[in-house]
Amino acid sequence: MLASPPPELSPQDKLDGLALLILRLGLAWFIFLWAAHKIITPGQYQQLARHFDKVDVSVMQVYAMGGVQIALCVLAALGLFRIFSYSGLAIMHLFTVTRRWEQFLDPFAVNARGFPVNRNPVIDLAVLGAFIALILLVRRDHFSIGAWLSRHDRERWWL
């Protein structure tokens, strides 16, 4: 008995899939840049961990964190293990957001030279919102390897 062909995507499905592909790739790239810097300049991240978190981390720990983040970015960019990879990146980003709460309370602060100093936390909130949207819309993420496997009646353990 022949298997039926996968269902055809409607124009709305294609539009949703394209929007989520763009969102997914943009978020994966955003986190990838931070993760790559852990590999390229581990000393800088050691200083940040010491300053913000009051902990000392070894260079190998920084490399390990960067490697895990890069792996999750690749999985997310491809749309594999979608719930796991999208949520993993969102949780990592949430950690960053929770470390900056006091800056959210004064988004218009400027330093002595008139430069706005709390803009990045506002960007962090927007990125966190985008991650939440991506997770909530995972079943509309049609242009991913996970969605392709789903449309072709493959096992669903990778969703």
C-alpha cells in the first residue's frame, strides 16, 4: 500500500512558515554571535562572569558554554529538536534578562556625556518576546527540518 503524499501547504501556511524562518534564523544568529565570542575571547567572558555573577570560571568552562550555545544555535537554525532547541536558547537568554532587572526600571538613563546606557536591556526584552513567540508558534514553523519530517509522517520524537 502506497503512502499518501504529504499535505500541501496553503498560502497562509507558507507565509507563516516564511515569517518564522526569518525569526528563527535571526534569533539563532543573535545568540550565535554571543556564543562565538565566548570561543574567540574567553577572557572577556571570564571578566563578565566575575563582574556580574561574582564567580570565577575557567577558560575550559567558557569554551564548554560557548560550544553548547553554538550547538543549540545550529539545531534551532535548522529547526531540529525544535521545542528543545528553541526553549534552550530562550532559557539562556532569560538568564541574561534576569541579571539586568535594575536597568529595566530606568530605560532612559544617560551617562555624563549624554549617552543612553540602558538601551541593551530593552533590546533583550524584545529578543525574549521573540523567543516566546517562536516557541508558541512552533507548529506553524513549516520551513524547518522538524516540520518537513512531520509532514512526511516520520516519528515525532524530534519535534
